[in-house]
Amino acid sequence: MTGVGGAMVAASTMGLPERAEQKRNYDYRYAWIRDQCYVGQAVAACKMFPLLDDAVGFVASRLLTDGPGMRPAYTTEGGQVPDEWDVGLPGYPGGAGRAGNWVNNQFQLDAFGESLLLFAAAAENDRLDLEHWKAAEICADAIMARWQEPDAGMWELDNRRWAHSRLICAAGLRAIGRNAPPQQGAQWTSQADTLITDVANDCLHPSGRWQRAPDDDRVDASLLLPVIRGALPPDDPRSVATLKAVQDNLARDRYLYRFRQDGRALAKSEGAFLLCGFDMAMALHQSGETTEAARWFERNRAACGSPGLFTEEYDVEQRQLRGNFPQAFVHAAMLETSRRLADPPPPWRGLGS
């Protein structure tokens, strides 16, 4: 579902709630920067270059136009997402008929880190031209100008200094630095070190794992992704402790929940996030646990409807799909995981390589 300008809508659906009769549903018929980058990473792994070029072109255009003010999402033409409004129709089942999205008022720092990861994937496949490099430089400068600001984070929640946002920016700086001229690459690598040191100062849990934010000591499945993307080695003690904590606290029958929202059982607060399940498979594979990674992949791969499409969430108890049908947040993750699990785990590239 990609427009002529390279913009891919996050989902082609709206009005599908995460819980029946709960009114919690969102309109994702717009192009999220993060989603473009997830798709770009997946198709780069599969050497599907037209889709990679689409993602790079759209994200680069937004950075060249808006710079550090790049918004989290746009219309497929690159315009502003309309604010949310009630269309006067019921959603299904029991959702509210709302169109538009409140994303306009958000700052999502991790989108800049994901953009650098996208550009790095393109550079590694010789798909980055001079205008794209200019966008990458703008993106790196934007991270260094704004990394200390609270942001809405990957899950689009309240503004905090989320550990994931800073770590994924560090991963992006490292990745693009490996493809840059030596002096510029060294500068970006040094900036990545600065971000990781900052996260270690305020988001390192006493147990040795990463925690969500300075004022929130819970573990979060999103913290798997910076290690998958190379912010830190998988055998770093903090990476190992985080992987174990996610498994111990958020996994049920090889499905994974985002975070523990309250004192209720995980399945009572929301469905398992299939994106997180595929990320767990990649994290285990990266750590050398290839058999367990395959088990996770197969469990989450089967959580689709009869057309083979996935929703964002899956109700493990009722074995039902929940929410909209996102492209990047599940389908791209499934594609990338299947490609990566087909090969032996790659040797870790040292932080200075």
C-alpha cells in the first residue's frame, strides 16, 4: 500500500478496536516515518530495492524539507495528517468511528534514529545518492540538537526520556557512521557513545538491565530493538539482562507483550504484540539461540487470519485478531525475521568497525 511518491500507509484500515466495545481504535491510513524505516530495513535484508528506494526517497524528502522539525507522520503526499474527528459511524466491533490522528502534536525522537538506520541499509546496498546523504547529515544533526528532549516514544505515550528512543538513535549513528568518511564516521560513533552513556546514567535498572525511562523501572519489549540494530553487542551484560527480563516478565507461550501496564494479568490489559514476538525471534537468533528463535517465529507467524494477514495485536486467550492491520508493525517484521533466520547468526561487528 505505497503511494506514487514512495509513502507507505501504516495500515489501510481504521475503526478496528483493540478490545470490543472499548472505543480504543486509531486511524493509521497515513505514512509514519518509523514505519517507512521498518519496511526499508526488511526489504533491504531481502534485496528488494524498489521498495527500499521508495522508503529512502520519502524519508529523505521529509528531512530535507522539515529538518529537525520532521513530524512523526505525514499524508501520502507529504502533507500534515488531519487532526482526529468523529465521522459519525460505528467501528467494528464496538469501536468509535474516528478518522485523523493526534500524532501532529508529538515529537518522536526514535524516528530520527530509525531514519539513519534506513539510510545505512541503503548505503550498504549502494542505494544512497548525494541528496540522501545530505538528509542523513541533517538527521544526525537533529538527533544531537534534540536528544535531551522528552518525546512520545515508539508507543506514542506521554513525553518522557525513553531509553528506547535514545538507544535506537545511538544504533542509527553507529550504522551510518560505518558507511561515512572516516572523520565523519568517528564523530557519529562518538555521538552514539554519548547517548549510550546518558541512558546508562538514568535508565540502568539495579538488576543490570535497561528500564523504560528514568522514572519508570519497568522492562519494555521495545528495548530488544536497539541491540538487534547494533547499539550494543548482544553479549553486553546489559543486553543479556534485558533479553532475559523481557522473556521472564513479558512472554507467554512464546507471544510477547509490550510492557506490563498495571497489576492485571498481561492478557487482561491488551493483546500480545506480534511485532514484539518477531523482534524476540531476531534477538534470540542474534544471540545464537537459533532453535528457540525458530520456535518464536513459527508461533507468531501462525497468528494471522485466513488471508494470511496480521493485526497489530493478538488475543492469546481467545485466539482472535485485535486492532488494525499494520504493514510495517507486523508484516515487515515477519518478512525481515524470516530472511534473517534463514542464515546463521552473523558475527558481531565491533563498535569501532
